[in-house]
Amino acid sequence: MNAKKLPDGGVLYDETDDSDDDMIEVEGDASASPISASIDWNAGSVNETGLVGQELIAEFVKRLPNSPGVYRMFNEAGDVLYVGKARSLKKRVGNYAMGRVHSNRIAQMVRQTANMEFVTTRTETEALLLEANLIKRLRPRFNVLLRDDKSFPYILITGDHRAPAIFKHRGARARKGDYFGPFASAGAVGRTINSLQRAFLIRTCTDSVFETRTRPCLLYQIKRCSGPCTHEVSDEGYAELVQEAKDFLSGRSQKVKEHMAEAMNAAAEELDFERAAIYRDRLAALSHVQSHQGINPAGVEEADVFAIHHEGGISCIQVFFFRTGQNWGNRAYFPKADPQLSGAEVLNAFLAQFYDDKPVPRQIMLSETVEELELLAAALSEKAGHKVSILVPQRGEKRDLVEHVIANAREAHGRKLAETASQSRLLEGFKETFGLPYVPQRVEIYDNSHIMGTNAVGGMVVAGPEGFVKNQYRKFNIKSTDITPGDDFGMMREVMTRRFSRLLKEEGIPDRTAQVSAADAADMPFPAWPDVILIDGGQGQMTAVRAILEELGITDSVIAIGVAKGVDREAGRERFFAPGKGSFTLPPRDPVLYFIQRMRDEAHRFAIGSHRARRKKEMVKNPLDEIGGIGPSRKRALLQHFGTAKAVSRAALSDLMAVEGISEAVARQVYNHFHDDAAK
């Protein structure tokens, strides 16, 4: 009987021996059938007996089958503690019932388990894919979690227009065209598109702008576009430029460069130096693209390379993306995981989650062997619809490439440790400066932005032990009609009321009597309740805020601190207003002062950005948007027929009815909207 340690800390006992300790490369079978398991969660009724922990799990085990599947563990509040998969649900869950765990963390999870749910699958491969999907969606406390899960940007060359355009793209591939990526960052895509414009002269304007051009735009004048909108280039000539761009992005860059070089030489021989200069500049633009791509190993056509550095309780996973033989950037991830897990265990749990919503390349390279290589290769092959090979290179150019990625992971890990330590020291200093009873784990900073009271927006940014937590930022469009334009006190009162009324409804009043240690806090989800709120304002703002906190009965739950701008609004001379203290200032070079200034500036930036976005939306608002029943299609039809919303407002009822897709009832509704007399 084999004892296999699992990534979640449990141990699986199995009579078969399927270990692959010597395996270096594993290939999955793309012919495996796709997932078709019906997700029908089954929970027993034993939880009604009041059993918890091992006793509860033991009761469930009696009814479990020896088939693959996924299980979920819940606490008494109904929160998901853990999602796991198993080749045999009975054996895997049975290990918990027998107390076969190797860490205090997993033992704690078992003790908190008050209910379980199960779903069986046809294969362990299906179970692995379902487990990854559920972990990302439910974010259970005791799983390894992929915390930074932003979608990757792609380059799109459209295929539904006579003159294809090149755009940066995120999200679903709904539009017809060719997609190239992923790129590691939006900046990498922007730089590449910028250079491709100079090299291939492809348009970047929207279709609506393209259709309305009567003469070439500035991009044509500065040789960034070939001007297909006004037929400065023939459709055939433009199609050749687009094909060259596709060839370059598809890995045939050398062929494209040779073709350009030949054209440049031919133009020079014909003494057409102006045309030769154009090809020279395009060649220089292509060289610029490739010079920013770093290493480009000859033997790597399409691959993702993963390396992990695990030290000090923090794991850093560095990912490099190679497509069409080109390096398209890299990104560092810091998954949340039990510090007792090894680097290989963290990497194993990370990979399936990473590819849950991303295209899978044909080759994946790892810095070290993970336990479920064969299963993972099969699951990813099934998901991708093509064979996926997973390698752990041992020598040669590919091993050199992996070593390069390991070095990047090590450097990113060091930077993260330094930032975390610095942030922890600043929060400790913040506690001492303001005499707080504990080190804050969540600080919320508020600011308002408006112009003479119009388009007023309140902004909230959040900081914690790891810096700013941007997925917790919130904006509040000021809605009250009772507030006098420009009344900052009234705006802050509305923001505070809305924020904490909702928080009370969703989370209840927090228990401040049981403070947790910093080590325990790291294992817990990011708190919903702030320990401290910073208000950008003086005594007047603080009076308004404290009145709201008293009305809601939460003055003991949240500490409010005001930050007033210094004399002549000079940075470094801010005055602080804290409960139980008179106003005071901090020494000019105090690190806590810099910390507070940085948080306040971030709140100011976020509030101004939200205000500008709202103002811009109001400025471009179309009068047709105010008419009920006029959606995007009808709005487009009206504008294409009449040209402008003003022309629509002046149109006769018969003219409105002549528009394709506009019925008599809709035409009358539009007409009545712009003619008050007709509606009476």
C-alpha cells in the first residue's frame, strides 16, 4: 500500500503503485473525451445531528463511493473551507476521518468542518478541472489560491472589415479576427502595437471613425498608417501589409524582414530613395520590437515556463510566455498557501487554476517535478483540444531558459519580502503614532472629487499588510439631491452612511475583543471591516464622520482619523485629528508621515480619476439614451439615418417611421420625447 502526500496536507493510501519519480516529460492524450459530468452536489443529513470534525466526516465516509470526484468542506457559518479532488472519494475523505493529516493547519480545517458536499466525476481528470474551477470561484480559506488573476491582453487584427485594424484586446474572443498572445502586460501590447504601426502602417481607429473620414488623419501624415480610409493605399496593397503583420506575429519575422530588405534595395537601385527610406524605417521598427523581447531561444516555439522560489513563508511563481518563437513577457505571482507546503506542492496546485480560463500552449516547462504531472498533462490536453507536454528540462538550452526564469522568481521574491517587511514596519509605526490598541490589518482612506459640486464622486482606497488592495477600492456617485453643490461635509456624510450601512447589513458588527496575531491574520481572508478610516479633511469633516458612526452605533468598531492639509496646503505640515487626542503634526521626515501621505495621495488619485470618468460620460451622453425602449441597435439605426441626435429631434414622425427597424410605436415615442406638445 502506497502513502502519498497530497498538496493540501493530507495523505492518500492506495494499493496501486503509480508513482513516476523518474518521469521528466509527460504527454497527455488530447483524444480524451471532454467533461460532461453533471455537477449534482450531494450532502448527507448527518450534519443535522450536530456532529463536527472527524466524527462528522466518518459518517459521510460510510456513504461515499470508490469513484473519482470533488468534495467541499464547510464550517458552521456555511463558508467553504476547502475544495479537493480525489481518485477515490471514499479513500481520500476517509483519511480525514482517521486524522491522517501532517500539519496543524489541516487539523484545524478538519475541526471546523460542520458539513460536506460531494460530486462524482467519470475520471480523475474531470475532477481536477472541476476542482480548479471551484477553487477560483469560491476561494476557500485552506486551499492554495491564485490571488492575482487578471486576464492577459492580446493583439487582435480584425477580420470583419475591408480594412482590418489592430487593437489591444482582453476578455472573450467575440469579434472575428486573428488573436496573438498572451502578452504579460498591457504595456507590452501597447509598445508592440506602436512599433507594428510604424512597420506595417495598419490602422488603429475604430470602424465608426474610419467610415466618417473624408481625408487622412494625423497618423497618415506621420507615417503611422497607410490611409485605407480614403484609399491612399489600394485594398490589395493594404491586404499585403496586414498579411505581413500576421506573418511577423506568427513567427515568420525573418521572412518578413528579408522581403522588406529586398524591397528597400530594389527601390534604392531605381533611385527611388523616398520609398527606400520608408522600407528602412519599417525595418528599424521591426528590429525595435524584437530588441524588447529579451531572450528568444531557438528551440522554443510555443511554451509557458514556470519557476517557483519558496522561502520565508512566501511563494513566488514566475511565468514567461513564448509564442511563435518570441518572448512576449513575464509575470510574477504570489499565491496564498500554507507555509508548510513545499514549492512543488504549491506549484502543482497553482497550475490547474492558472489555466482554468486561459488558452493552454502545446508545451509547459517547470523548474521542478510536481506530483501530478501525468494527470495534469491529461487534463490540460482535454481542455485545450490538443496534446500538451509538460517538461522539467535537465540540460541544454531549455534548462538554461528555466534557470533564467528561476533567477527572475528569486529576484521578485526578494522584492516582495522587502516590501512586506517595510509595510509591516509602517503599520506597526502607525499603531504607535496614533496609540491604537492593535496593528491595523485594513485601513480605508476616503476622499471626494467634484467641480463646483457637479459629477461629485467619493473614493475609497484600501491598504493592508501587503500594500494597496486594489480589488477592494470603491467609488460612490453622490446621489442625494438635498446636498448643496460643493458641500464636502454632506458628500462625506452620504459616503459614510452608504458604506457602513451596507457593511453592517452584510457582515454585522465585528468582534474587536478577539484580536489575532499577525501570523494568524496572514492565514485568514482579508478583513471586510476596516480597523482605521482616514478622512482627507479637518475637524469639520471629522465631526460629520463621527456623527454618522454614532448614529450607526459603531464608534467602538472603527477608529476615524482626520488628515488636514498643512499651512498653504504644503506637504509635510499636515495636522492629524485622532480620538482622545488634540490635533498634532509629525516630524517632517517621519516614515509614518510619508506612509500617510502616500495613502492620501492614492485616495486623491482614485477619486479624481472616478470623477473624470463620470464627467466624461456625462459630456458624451446622447439625448437618445434618455428615451425608454431605445437600445443600441435602434440608436445606431437612427444616427446612421439622420447623422446626429439633433437631427433626430427635429425629424417629423413620418421621417422617423421611414428608418429601418423603427416601428410606428417607437417612432411616436421618439417624436413625443422631443415634442412636449405632442405628448399631451
